[in-house]
Amino acid sequence: MADEQPRRRRILVVDDEASVCWAVERLLRSRGYEVAIADGAVAAMRVLRRQQVDLVLSDLRMPGGSGLDLLEEIRASRPELPVVLATAYGTVDVAAEALARGAVDVLSKPIDMDRALAVVERILGRRGIAIEAESGRAIAPLLVGGSLIMRETFRRIALAAAGDLPVLVRGPTGSGKELAAHLMHRHGRRPGGPFVVADCGAIAAAGADRGSAELQRRLEEARGGSLMLDEVATLPSLLQGALLRVLDDMRERPQPDAARIIALSNRELGSEEHFRADLLHRLAGFVLRMPALAEHAEDVPAIAGHLLARLAARTGKGISLTEQALAALRTHAWPGNVRELRQVLEEAALLAGGGIIDREHLRLPEAETPAERPAGQRDEIEALLRDHPGDAHRLWIERCELPLLAAALERTAGNQLRAAEMLGVHRTTLRRRAQELGLAVGRNEDEPAASTG
């Protein structure tokens, strides 16, 4: 008797948009999966009663029953069936609620097909990695933004909160690293425990002996909760060794009430010669990168509105922005990120006695003039404008972008995801621009593997 062929895995795609179903079905079938389609929660349950399904990929918001409603029914009837939800309304609230109710993962819409395929393959290849989170707690809107990069950031915050691994939060000054740490604690497994902040700069200034004792004291204070190591890169080598010994001891002799470590850094620790690689491996159980505000400038109006609403609540008076003021905020580069935006708005609110902030109330540096650019750059720009009229912008962008992308890919050994994180762009953008510029791209990994060393 001939051996039976193994059954192909079947995925149920649930979405009221036919175009989304078609695109996802085409992708999954090209990878050898069987696909069933349903246009809503009711139709999905009919499919589940008739067919054997290995995974459900469902939209969150649909007429006649949401993805969360479908998730509840599946949890009641088939609790072992993994469910992935996709949403265009990406906030920490949405991701945390979906994960808390039993979703295995949350995807942002429009769906990144590479990300969706990686999630599907990861789940069907390793069924035991379901993510757990608690439910029933409202989240204050500490972080705001509807851009693709912020929706992905919210998703990763929710995933990090659901586990117990040490988390390394990277990002430029003022990008919201501490807010992300607070959210991970609030939505973690021990939200009622203490949230303790250790200022690594102040600890370093105390010297080796006193600094080591201070680290130990903060760890004890944080038992049953979270310890945030602020700007961990400022720790000198001796204190790095002391922290490493503590983390090794926590791993070798785990205690149920040991503090969860969340380390913050505005530097790329892997490129810091003085920072120990073994300590970096311990801290980077999960890596979260907070984007600079310039990377999601489309969120500036929403963030400004949120900051002004909080300021109005604090001062007890209404505050508004004129179109001219908002236009200035949109075009500013924001080197100080959200922290700079908050400071600019707070100062402007004081200057605007009537509560209406106009352009004149915003203390923003003027844009760089051509005369302030380096002489070599001025000559290069002049040559482009003179010799390539009508094509100068494209050539200038390519001239600057090609070596930058090549360097990032070389530095990460061709890992697209790590290179995209280093550049601060989406992986799809990196791959598209590399192909357009004729640059070979390397492997396409969903997540960097956590070190076990």
C-alpha cells in the first residue's frame, strides 16, 4: 500500500473586501497552502464546521460581526486553532486587546505580504508559540500615530508586553522610549507591580562600588514589576560586568518575582566599542526600535492635537493651532523628535495669550540656507542643476541613497529586516529601493534570532 501524501495545511481567510481575499489567497496558494475564503464572521463559522482548518487570518472590522467576535467563537469551540487578526486601526489598544483575547498575532493593513507569509509559516511550523496577555485594562494614549511605521511599533510593544524576556528599546532622544517602557509594564503580566527607573548616567557617576550597590538596590525595589535602565550605554565596563552577573544569576536561578528588565539606549550598542557584547545579548531578548519623528512626519498633526489636548486639560483653557502654524509644524525636521514638539507647543501656548497658536508663536529654527551648506556639497549641487536639468533631484537622491543602503546591508550581512531597522524604513521600502537602484539584497528574515550566548 502506497504511503499517503501528507495533507496540505488549510488557511481560512476572512475579509469583506474581495480584493484583499484574492491577494492573500494568491500568495498562500503559491506557497502550497490550501485556502478557504469567507466574507464575514458568520460565513467563517460555517466553513469551520465543514472543513478542517489549520489557521484563521481575519480582518478585525467587518459588517455583521467583528474579528474579535469571531475570535471569541473560535476560542469557545476550537481553542487550539490559531487566529491572526489584521487591522487598519493600529493602536496599542487594538493590538493588546486582540492578543489578550487569544489572537496569536496582529497584522497591520494594508497587509505587508512578506510579513503575513512569515507569520503564517512561523505559526504553522511552530504551533507552541502562542502569545498570552491579560485583558480588561484601558490604555492611556501615551503614544499617538496612525502611520504604517507607528502601527508596527504599537504591534511590537504589545508583543513585548505579553512576554517576560528582557527588552532593549532603541531610538533617538525624545522618540518615546520611556513611554514605550511604561506601556510594556502596564500591559505586562504584572501591571500592579512597581515600575522602577534606574538612571544609568547617575549610577555611573557614583563609581564602581556605589554604582554596583545602587543597581542591586534598584533590582530589589523592582521585584514583582519592571526595572527600566535609562540610557544603559552610559554604564562603564565595571558596572556592565556587575549587571551581567546579576542577569546571569537571574537566568540560572529564576525567581517568580524577579524584576523584568527594560533597557533604553539612544545609541546602537552593537557599534559601541566599550559596550560588552555578552551584556548586549542578555539585554536584547526582544528589541524594539522607536522611530524618529521625521520617519513618520504624517503623524505630526495627530500628535500635536493630542499634546495640545493634554495641555488644555492641564491649564483649563482651550488651545488651537492656525493653518499657518500647523503647516510650519508639518515641514519642520524635528531633530528633537516628539519631546521637541511638546516643548515647542508648550512655549507657544504661553505666548499665545488668546489660546490661538499662530506661526509667530512657534520658535522653530529657520531652514538651512544654501550658503550654510559645505562648499563641496554646494559645488556638487550646482553641477547637477547645470548639467542635468529636469533630472537633478532623482540623481541627487540616488547618489546619496545607494551608498547608504549598501552600507546598511553590508553591516547586517544582507539581513533585510535588520538593515531596514538600522535605516529606519520599512523592509518593503528597503527592498523596493534597492531593486530600483540595482543593488542586490540578501536574506529576508521576519525577526532577528535572539542570542542564546
